Amino acid sequence: MLSLHLKRALQDIRQNRLLNAVTISTIALSILIVSAAFLFFLNTTDMLEAWRRGIRIMVYLESDLDKAQRHAIETRIRKLYGVQAARFIPKETALEQLRAQMQRQSAILDGLDQNPLPDAFEVQMIPTASTWEKAEELARSLEAVAGVSDVEYGQRWVERFVTLFNLFRLTSYAMGGLFFIASVFIVGNTVRLILYSRRQEVEIMRLVGATERFILAPFYFQSMIQGALGGVCGLVALFIMFMLIQSKIQAVSVTGLVNLRFLSPGLLLTVVTASTLVGWLGCHLSLKQYLKV
Amino acid sequence: MSDSNARAAIIRLFHVYRQYHAKNALTDLTLDIYRNEFLFVTGPSGAGKTTLLKLLYRGEKVSEGQVLVDGINISRLPRNRIHLLRRKFGIVFQDYKLIPTRSVYENVALVLEAGGRNARYVRKKTSSVLRTVGMENRLSAYPPALSGGEQQRVAVARAVVGDPTIILADEPTGSLDAKSASLIMGLLKAFHTRGATVVVATHDRALIRSIPARVIYLNEGQIAAAPTI
Ligand SMILES: Nc1ncnc2c1ncn2[C@@H]1O[C@H](COP(=O)(O)OP(=O)(O)OP(=O)(O)O)[C@@H](O)[C@H]1O
Ligand SMILES: [Mg+2]
């Protein structure tokens, strides 16, 4: 019985090749766009997480502080909420590091008659407590400490990015919903068109004693096949795009710095299942409407 | 109507009316069709023969009156049980009603597939019935590529393939030569002998004379006295 419906569904697909191709492409496109957005979030979340774990705040001190004052500052820093460790970096060490980083260009530093760099503390946050908000809060508290001239953390710009990122996330939820509705509508419309072209056949089947279930089952199969194929095509396209982008990034970046990942097998399966369900739903709504008339 | 009639009747019509646009196609029709009866319904074109048959399998609803099939009042039959009524019937439609996009074989097999028969049975039975009507060489042809007579034979094959209890045949030999016509009538007669109730609508007098059977004569939607046959 099942194979009979499947056979008829495949027959229908073959007989309406163009219509089916258009429907499958539309679903594929929707899946591609939505899962591309999802993949982007997945990887950016990864990156943000990695940065968050490594938040280091540099606290630059005013010049002309004596040892006692420095100790007082260190004690105050250590007492602040969220601080795991504070390491003193004297300006000499900072200069050494700068020299090392500049390599061949370091000759310009030789011309200096005094060290222009300030003494500093490198503050590390407790990983579990470090959110972007907390980091900003801590940075402000550190700025308020007497004797501190400046506070900086390299990922401060990330905070602004996170806001943008969340906005983008909301937008793509809305977009995903829109594509979902569009896909359901398109599948439903395809079913309607095929049903319309088959109305004589449907009537004859009823006359010879076929149940509605028997008559309509192939339509469900067909729509679910459309959904599944659309999902698979969309994901294949996404994978190709992913490979292209990854090879580009790897060409310009230092090894292992950016480690992109693709959707996990479980997620891939979920996406295909979801798009199969979209096919089912489109068909169901369309048939429900048709049967009422 | 006596009790014994009621028991023997498989189809009962009580004061049945059917109107199309305020014009009566059938007027106050009361009729019993008995189990295992061979019945001819005849009358001039437009008399209401096809309309009468349609009311039996609920191809149309009565405007007034009652139709009982196997004791069930079919006007009250809910939509999701109509297929059970239709499965009692094997119908040769006047306009054949073959599915143009399905092959001869598929058209006939459809009845058995819809009835949930297993694939092996469907294959055997469909081929055998199509052989009986002499269409075994056109199994994969599509109806539009067939002559009127060939389509009619496929329509007959489809009507009988499910071994129905009641066969309704609307002009089943209208497009056939004498030889094919008598083959089809022989087939219907064989089903009758095996216990089926057969109702044939026709205005072919030669056909009616070919088999001893009850004949009802319709004229302008009413049962009338038959003119001399
Ligand atoms: N769907 C319909 N809409 C309007 N009028 C109809 C419809 N079906 C049948 N009629 C009318 O009902 C009357 C009976 O038609 P019916 O088809 O039952 O005649 P018939 O006896 O089968 O004729 P024929 O021998 O030509 O097949 C005719 O006057 C016909 O015009
Ligand atoms: Mg007629």
C-alpha cells in the first residue's frame, strides 16, 4: 500500500517535472538562506565565546607612583568583583615586549631617551563570571581607582558587536519565519495546481470507491518528497558555499586562528526533517481547504 | 409492498424526485430492484435513465424521496462512508469515465488497489478481466488512443473487476458491433448467474430482446407502460 502511494507520488512528480523543480528550488533557497544565517550565528557565537573566556583588561598606571602606591592599587584591584588575577607588568617589560613584536622595526625604539610606556597591571577575569556587561562594569571600576590613568581591553569593540549581533539574530528569526510561511504556501499552491489538473481523475477514483485517504496519500508523499529534496539541495548548496569561504579564510589567516565548523549531523537531520514537515504542512493545509469546498 | 418484497429487494426507491433547474428529470419514482435480478431500464433519450442510476450510487442526491441500498438510506450517508456504498457497485458509465492519463491496465487495477487488495491479486485479476473483454493486447495503451468500442470494453472490465454485488451499466454496448456487444452481454449475464444484481440502461431493443429480463420503461422521468417491443 505504502509503495503504491509512493509509486503514484513519483509518477506525479515525473508528470509535473517543471512545477516540482520550481517548488523544490524555492524550498532549497529558503533552507539555504535560513541555515546560512544559522551557521553564521553558530560560528560567531563560538568566536565570541572564545574571546569572552580570554578577557584580559590592561590597567595603565599614572607615571611617578612609588612602590607603596602601586601595592595599594594592586590590593584594591584584587578586591574588585570578578577579578581572578592581576599581574604587574613594569614599563621595562612592556618595552621589551614591544621590541620583540616590532622585530626589525624596533630600531626606532633605540632612538628614545626614555621609556614612553606606562607601568601596567594585566587583570584576568574569572571565566564563569565574565560576560561582556561584567567586563565593562569592571573596566569602569578599575578606571575609578586612584592612580589609574587608563583602562583598555582589546575586545572592547566586541561589546558593540554583540548588540548588533543580537539585532541581526532577531532579524533572521523573523526572516526564517517568513521563509517558512512562504515555503508552506508554495508547496500548498503546487498541490492545489496538481489537484486541479487531476480533478477529473479524483472524481473517477471516488466513483469507483476509493477513500479520501487513498486519493490524497500520494499528494502528501509528493509534498514531503519536495520538502526533503528541497532541504537536501539547500544544505548541499550551503556546504559548497561553506567550503569556498573556509578555503578563502584559511588562505589569509594564520593557521588554526579561525576554526569554522559546519552544521553537525544531528542538525543536518533536523533541517531535512523540518523541511519535510514543511512539505507535509503545505499539503495538509491546501487539501483541507480543497476538501471543504 | 409486501414483506417478502422488502426482503428480496436490494434497492428500493420511494417517491423519488430529481430536479435540475426546476425541471423534473425524475418524477415520483417508486421502484424495487430485487437481489440477483437482471433489469433493463429503457426509454427515449432524456427520459431519466442515467439520472436514475446516478441516484443509486449517490452520484447525485435525490431532491425528494428515499433511496435504500441494502437497507441503508443513502441520502443520510455521511461523506466518509460513501466509498462503502460505491464498493457495492460496478458501474459502466455512459461516457466511460476512464482516466486519460492512466493506462488501460492502471485504470482497471485502480479499483482493486483502492479496495486494498494485495499486489499479486491485483496483477492476476486485472489481467484476467482484461483478457475476458479482449483487451489483453492494449494493457499499456492510454484511453485517448483507443476507439470508442475499446474504451467501452475497458469500462466494462473496470466495472466487473471488483466482483461487485450490483452492476450498473449505462448503454454498455452503445459503441460496439454486434459481436462485441454480445460478448459484453455474455459477461454481464455470467456475473448475474454468479449472483450479482445487474441493471442495464439502454434504448437498444435488440439488446433487451437478447436476454429474458424485467424491463421498466421510463418516459419523461416517470415509469410508463412499455410500448410494444
Ligand atoms: N447535470 C444536469 N444538469 C441539468 N440537467 C440535467 C443534468 N443531467 C440530466 N439532466 C436532464 O435530465 C433529463 C434526464 O437526463 P438523463 O441523462 O437521465 O437521460 P437519459 O435517459 O439517460 O438519456 P440518454 O438516453 O440520452 O442517455 C434530461 O432532460 C437532461 O437534460
Ligand atoms: Mg443516459
